[in-house]
Amino acid sequence: MVEPPMSPSRSFFASCVLIAVVVAAGAGAFAYTAGWLSPNRLTPAKLVDVLAPPGGPALGYRRNHAKGICFTGVFDSNGKGADLSVAQVFAPGSYPVVGRFNLATPSPNAADATVRVRGLGLQITTPDGGVWRSAMIDPPFFPVATPQAFYELQKASHSKDPEAMKSVVAAHPEIAAFGKWATTTPWTSSYAEDPYNGLNAFLFVDRAGVARAVRWSLRPVAEPVPIAPDELAKRGPNYLEQEITQRVAAAPQRWTMTVTVAESGDVTADPSKAWPAERRIVEVGTLVVQRIEAEADGPCREINFDPTILPKGISVSDDPFPAARSAAYARSYDRRTAEAKHYPRTSGSPKQ
Amino acid sequence: MSRQLTRFTGLQRLLHWLMAVCIVAMLFIGIGMVSTTAPRYVPLLETHKTLGAVILLLALLRLGVRLVRGAPPLPASLPPLMRLGAILSHYALYALMIAMPLIGWAMLSAGDYPIVLYGGIRLPAILPQSDTLHTLLRSAHHWLALAFFALILLHLAAALFHALVRRDGVFEAMSPLPSRRGKH
Ligand code: HEM
Ligand code: HEM
Ligand code: HEM
């Protein structure tokens, strides 16, 4: 090959420029991918930061649903889910469960009667090694249609500008339905009397490989007894945890797990829209809560109830929430484990 | 070995370039997925874990091949400081391509996450749940990844410097193309 007639110094200079350009392009592509050049990207860190109350997050605690109590028990599967999904959890049998009753608040000290939404974190493990984690809440649909809207809603709810909330509600009219649920649905005085809904749509894959969009729920076997929030307030700020501890100590508490199967045309990508009531609902088994343990020393604190942790036979659908939640819960978990020294570990020590 | 090698063996070059593509992809997937809340987060993380496990296997294989087959000597004309830089950076690259997947695996174990790869393949936990270890490993995974990327840029710059400026055969030793001069 004939060398181009270039003076060595020019070729040296050109080569160095070329090398610098290649390195700069590599670094630039990395920075772009990392989001360092895109301040508007909805990152997991932003989704988590926006949950913090005005005084800052409670160090060492979950960034949302911070107040909670652990339980253990079993999921008794009746086998009826096995036609919908090959997951071993739907084969008849009894599978160990770790879970957490919780309140949808970033403050671990919030008084029970100040928190409208209650939740349940659930992990079911099966002998084949499958792990199914889910985090469910008591409203029958989610307040907003997209993770971006959730971010805007949270931001507005902490904003001092009275117009902020109005403009979010105007931009996301689905919030109104949630407002109606929140103001008209009776409260109960027990975690055992509430339903817990997965709300997000997932895919169940059956033996033939057919995937169906589903949503799941836990329906309480205990009869709900309505109570006014100010009545609940009178029973003390931590009544729910005392009540569930005594109640489960007296007898195991049960929920029926139901799976609602979507039909073609049902919106699966929007948890703010409930599916029509006449959809097929399959009762797949019973959650039996057998033992309550304080969070500080219980088995649920260390678990991230990430809704994308699914066994074979269940997978994510086109619902954008599970992915956004997974990314955000991981960030929350990273932070709270890094702050573990701030968390009061011994049982009986007051939460602070 | 009777004959002085002037190039890495075909297997070594194949592994080098295959792994170069995989590792650069891993760094981009990793830094991209931790900045997104979009639906692709789920498949990206699954790909990240799977490719990471593949890289660990390839890296161990590559280390074995390296110990058996050795490497061509660096050119005698190389100034001592550059020689030292080359040797140390190659040690660091080997260390990182083995450590990064192990740290990723260990950090998920310490976070009590099930480790499920593509196709439902499950890796066992290699550590018990621990807040302290999870925190340590999680930040190690982040900072070592950034150091890894910086080192790769430096390595790339050095390789191009050898190829374009020094033209001393160092690039040809690892070149993905068959030898042009026909002797090696
Ligand atoms: C993009 C929307 C959402 C964001 C950003 C978000 C954020 C969070 C965060 C950061 C945590 C704490 C996680 C941890 O540290 O382990 C959490 C917990 C929880 N979330 Fe969400 N969440 C979202 C949507 C939902 C939805 C749709 C549901 C219900 C269907 C839900 C139910 C729960 C429950 C029950 C917990 C407590 C689980 C436990 O006991 O650990 N969240 N959420
Ligand atoms: C991106 C473009 C890359 C180029 C142009 C490149 C080029 C080269 C060249 C020319 C050598 C031979 C050095 C010698 O003769 O000793 C080499 C060696 C090496 N490269 Fe790369 N490389 C690249 C990416 C990577 C990546 C991503 C890694 C990841 C770990 C890597 C790891 C190594 C290692 C460990 C050696 C030393 C091999 C040994 O001594 O066994 N390279 N590379
Ligand atoms: C060559 C190997 C690997 C490289 C270069 C790599 C690189 C990265 C990078 C750059 C990040 C983003 C770090 C941050 O900014 O916080 C990351 C995150 C992560 N990596 Fe890796 N990784 C490797 C192997 C693995 C393996 C084998 C696993 C697990 C089996 C793993 C699991 C993870 C997880 C879980 C995250 C964080 C995801 C999140 O919190 O959203 N990595 N990795």
C-alpha cells in the first residue's frame, strides 16, 4: 500500500484529532444514554424524590407505603388458576407467603386515620424456585393513567401553588373518579376487612402458550365494618397494627385471590380504567395470614415487593406501570438499605 | 514455545472482540436502564443480567486461554512508562470483566432478589440478605462501571494511537482481521 504523501507531523496531528473525536463521541454517547444530557427524562430517581414529604424522606424507610407491619402465612391454591397460567403457584397446594400490610404514605409515623389508601405487599414462593411478588392497594382503580401523570400528581400535591393541583386534575381527568372513590367508600378499622387490588395488568401464559391479560385481587373473607375516619382517629394513631396483631393471634385471617380475565378490546395499559364487571373472574385460592411480626424485626423489611418479580407463567403486559414501579422501587430499596443505620432495629423501640 | 508470537491467537482475538462488543453494550445498557422508567426497563434488566452472566463465563475462558497461550511481546521500542501503562491497564481490564458480573450477582443476592435470566434460568444466591453488603456492592457496581468505561476509552485511544501514530504492530496483534502480511 502506498502511504499518502503527508508530512509526519500533519499525519500525527490528524491522527490525534481523530482519536480525540472517537473518544469524545464514545463519552458523549454514554452521557446521553445515562440521561445526563436530558434533564426532562422521567428517571427512577425523580419518581422516588417526588414522593418525599416537604421535610425530606424518612431515612431508612420505604419511600412510599413507609408505615407497615409484616406477616407470614400460606397461599392455598385450589388449582383453578392452572388453566390460565403454568406458574406452579396455581397448581393445587399450599405455598409459603411473606407479606406486609401498609399505609400509602411516605411517613412511617402518619396516624392511621390520615391515610386513605391501604396496601399489601405479597411474596409467594413455590418449590420450583418461582418467586411471585406483588404490591396491591384497596382502591379498585389507580388515580392516574401513566407514570408521568403519577409524577405530576405527586409534584402538585406537595406544591404550595394552589393552581398546581387544579391543572393536574384538568390534564388528567381520570383523577376525578379516584376522588369520588376516596370520598364515598367507607373506611374500615382493620387491615383484615379491606380488599387489595393488583390494578396493573399482567399476562398469564397457559400450557398451550396462550397469553391472556389479567388483573388480580384479594377479597377479604372478613365482613367489612364501616367506621368514620374520626372514629378511627380516636382509637389511636397505630390502631390498625394493634388490631391486626390481636386479630391474627386469635385466628388466621383469609382473603380469596381472584383473577379477572380481560376480553379483547379491554384497555390493559391503563390501571385507572376498571374492566367491565361482567368479565370472567376466577377464584384461584386463599391467602391465609397466620402470624404478624413488627416490621423492625420481621421478615418483610428487607424485601422489595417489586411487581415485575414474577414466576414462569406470568409476565408483564403493555401496562407501563410495573416497569416504572420496578425502576423506582429499586431506587427506594437502594436508598433505604444504605440508610439502614437510621432505622430502629429492635422490636419495642419507638419508631422515630 | 519455540516461535515468538507476533499476534494473539485467533481464539484470543475472537474472544477479545466478541467481549469488547458485549462489555461496551453492557455499560450502555446498565447506565441507560438506571435512568429510565419506560417499559423497556424490564427487558433491559433481563438482558443485562443474562449478558453479564455470559461475560463472566467468557472472561474465565479467556483468562484460561491467556494463561496457556500467552501474549505476543510488546515492541521493544515502547517507552517503559507506556509499557507499564499497557500491562497495568490490561490487568485492570481483566479484573473488571470478572469482578463486575460477580458484583452484580452478589448485590442482587444481598438484596434478596431472585436472579432470573433470559428463558427463566435462575442463578442461586451467593450471599445472604444484608443491608451493608447490598449498599457496598451497589455502589461498587456503579463506580467500577464508570471506571471501567473510562478505562475502555483510554484503551481505545491507546489502540488507535498504536495503529495510527506508532504503527508498531500492537494493533495488528489484536486486529480482528487476518494478517495482511501473511506472516505471524
Ligand atoms: C409509578 C407509580 C408508582 C410509584 C412511583 C410507586 C412508588 C413506590 C415506592 C418507592 C415504594 C416503596 C418500595 C420499597 O422501598 O420497597 C412503593 C411501595 C408500594 N407501592 Fe407503589 N408506586 C407506584 C404505583 C403503585 C401502584 C399502581 C400500586 C398498586 C397497585 C402500588 C402499591 C404499592 C404498595 C402496596 C407498596 C408497599 C409494598 C411494601 O409493603 O413494600 N404502587 N411504591
Ligand atoms: C473498543 C475497542 C477496542 C480496541 C480497538 C482494542 C484494542 C486492543 C489491542 C490492539 C490490544 C492488543 C494489545 C497488546 O498487543 O498487548 C488489546 C488488548 C486487550 N484488550 Fe482491547 N480493545 C478494545 C476494547 C476492549 C474492551 C471493551 C475490553 C474489555 C475488557 C478490552 C480488553 C483487552 C485486554 C484485557 C487486552 C489484553 C489482552 C492480553 O494481554 O491478554 N479491549 N485491545
Ligand atoms: C460486565 C459486566 C457488567 C457491567 C459492565 C455492568 C454495568 C452496569 C452499569 C453501568 C450499571 C448502572 C450503574 C448505576 O449507574 O448505578 C449497572 C446496573 C445494574 N447491574 Fe450491572 N453490569 C454488569 C454485570 C451485571 C450482572 C451479572 C448483574 C446481575 C446478575 C448486574 C445487575 C445489575 C443491576 C441489578 C443493576 C441496577 C439496576 C437498577 O437498580 O435499576 N450487572 N450495571
